[in-house]
Amino acid sequence: MSNNFYKYLEKKYKVILLIIVVLGAGLRLIDTHKKLIWQDEAETVINSIQVIEDGYPHGYFKGKKIFESKLRIEIDDPVYAYTESNFYGSKYENNKGWLGYYYLAPFVKIFGVSELSVRLPFLLFYILTTILIFRLSQIFFDNKIISLLACFLFAIDPVSILYGKQARYYSIIMLMAPALLYFNYLYTKNKRIIYLWLLTTSLILTFHTHILLCSFIILFLIYYNFLKTKTIKLDKYIVYNLGYFLLCTVPWLILVKFWTNFETHGIASSDLNFIPILWIIGVLLYLALYRVYKFITKDKKYLHINEIIPSYLLHFFCGYLIIFPILIPAESFSDRIFISLLPLFTIIISRLIYKIFIKKRTKLTITLIFLLSIYLVLMFGLRAQMFYGKNSWINSVIRYAQETNLKNDDLLITNWHDLTLSLYTDYNIYPLYTLNPDFVNNYPNRVLAIMSLKAMIPNGTTNKPRIHENLILEEARFYNFSDRLKNCKKVYIDQYTLIFDCPKLENYEK
């Protein structure tokens, strides 16, 4: 491409940026209104409804306990075999920040609950994130071509589309990472106090969205600003902002008794997922090999990493990849913990593409291939695909319940999507894996037990989840429910979903 074309792009960058934003928004709107609200989204919506009704998110919905996490603590209860870790020791939801719930609440209040009304508000964060990607790229490289390319890659990125269109905190944390880097960079460079206040405000918003992401960013800020660059001195404004941060965070920790549910055992105690481990090992291996090569060849110019990727960005990126998986609790350890890095990843990739294809720095090709390979492996391992069609069986279950005249005093238990079913219906719904076997076996009225493949269930009496692979009666036996379910009518909704339809207890033997 000619230099005239590049000059044209730079001249018309505002129009092109607008086109990119519209393109990304369009891709995120496709089928958004058609896909049922799935389990995690239902948790967000339910908590926002609680905010409207009671002023705060808590552990009950329609008179029954909410079970969102799969980390269980055994209890002696006539109904439940486990208590929910999210609300253990507190009447408040204390496992996640509340920002997303309060943000969504006014939209639910005005527009009600629908697939579009609960998802569209989170799509708005995509626009802000795109603008920040452009601004960060300009700060680092002062090149509108790289900036536009980074925005374009983020707009079409399948992972950011799949996660960013959901009614969850994912789109917020994709915004917060570049926002915090942006305001911190501006403050360290020109010392304007307004940027320090904006940095602290962004940090508070991150805290009330994803506490562990906030924890990592604090560690990064301490390391990079104070220990590495020593660009910030502990003056009165730092103290003021520290007080501002503590005032806006500590009362919440005390209110919800956060320490009753605080566990940071990540990869140390989880059932290790191959994909994120591969990512971490890959990053460490690449950095190690790069250093070895420099030592052997003594070639200080070859692939000098700071020439390609600013030290500021590189330290955040690699620090996140290494430290964050250690901080994350075991029940939350999955590939999606890396989605906060997607905006930064597009910036790095765009820089490499520009150097290779425009500046003809072909020696960087191996770096680009390495990063893209890891990204592709990660992308295919991410769980976002459950958003697409994985809960379509719910409509079939609801239709079956309606056609067979399921009553509100009957019992509907399911090993997956209990929150979704509770949101869409007024049936007497319980998550199967939390229930006391005697409660099910002795329930006097009709029982519908929904068995769905790939449901997360507790492994015996331990607090670690596992995947159950079969949709057969042995699943019920695993919960000691076989006494009630073994002779029930079996209805296959599809190849992945089985219903055990059990009559009233008085008619059971008949």
C-alpha cells in the first residue's frame, strides 16, 4: 500500500474510528435478543432485581436461596445438604462486586427483563473500551494506523464479542484494565492531579466489579510506579487518594463480611485447566528463550522487546499472566480470567503487524506467530460458547412443564441453569446438587428432575466441582436420589437433556 493511502487513513481517522465502532456494535448485536439468558447472566439480573426491590443484592430470590457458586459447605438441614459460600456468614452477596448490579438495575426498572434489555447496557462499555484502545495506542506509539488497527482487531475479536455482549461484568473489566493504565500513565508523565483522582475512581469502580482484578492492579501500580520507575513520591495528594479509596471500599468489606468467603488458592488447589497453564508456561518460556538468545548472540538490537512493546505495557501484560491465576479462587479458575487483557493484546498485536508488514521488520514474525498461536488456543478453550445455544433446552423443559400441568407446589430440580429457570418461571425450582436426599425422596408432590450434560456438581462430600459425563439413572444415584427417581418416567428432551418425571409420593408405588 502506498504512503498516500496511509496519509488518507490518518487524515480520516475519526470517520474510520466511527465505522469501526459501528461495525463492532453490529457484530455484538447479532442474535443478542434471541439467546436465552443463561445461568451466570441470570445471577446478574436477579441481583439487579434485588437492588430494585430491597436496595442490595442478597442470597434469596422468590423466597428461596440462590446458589451461584459451586463451592459448597456441608450443613445439617432438612432441605439443603450444602450451604452457599457466596452468602456464608453474611446476608449480602459477598463473592463479587456490586457495580454491575447497580448499573443494570435502572435499565431493568425502566425496560423490564428481556434478553435485549439486560444485555444492551453492557454493550455500551464496548464503545468506551474502543476509544481507550485508540488513546492508549496513541500514547505508546503516536501512530494512528496502529491505533485504528488495534480498534479494528478488538471490534472483530470473537472472544471480546462473545463475552462483551453478555449481561455480566466481563465488558466492564475489559474497560477497566486499559482505563487504569491510561490514567496512571498520564499522571506519571505530567503530574496533573485530575488524572490521579480519575485513576483512583477507576480503581474503586474496578474494586466494586472484580476485587481480585483490583488487587492485581494495586500490586502493579506499587511495583511499577514506586519500585521500578520511582516516578511517584508519597505526597499529600497520594495520601488523599488513598483515603478516598479506603473510604469507598473498606465499609463494603465490613458490611458483607468479605473475609468469611476469602480464598485465594487458584492453580495451587484447582483441577488444573490445560489452557491457562499453557498460556502461562508459554509466556515464561518465550521470555526465557529471548534472554538466552540475547546472552548467546550479544545482539542487543535484535528483537529488543522495549523497542516493540513499551516496558509499561509489557510489565502489566506479563505480570497479569503470571500472578492473576494464582490469586483467583479455585472455583473461578478458568480461561475467561484472561479477558481483561484482550484490549491490551490487540494493541501489542497491532504494533507487531505494523512493524512486519509496513516497516518490513520480518524478524518479528516469530513473535507475532507465537502470540497469535497462544491466543487461538485460548480462544477455543474459552467457555463463551455456552452462551450460544447451550441453554436452548430450557424452552423445551418449560414447554413440557406447562403441557403436563406442573403446579407451583410441585418440585422442579435441575443440575444446571436453576437461576435461568427461576428467572423465566414461577415454579418451585431448586438446584439439584444442593438438596438433602431425604427432602427429595420424601417430597409428597410431583417431582421433575432435570439432568443436563456438563453440569457442575460437587465431587462427593468435597468442595471441588467435577464434570459428570452421562445422562443416566446413575446420576441420581450419585446424589442418593435413586429411591425416588429409579422408576420414574424418563423423557429425553434432546441427546444432552433427560427429565425424570415422578408422580406424587402417594401414587409412587402404583
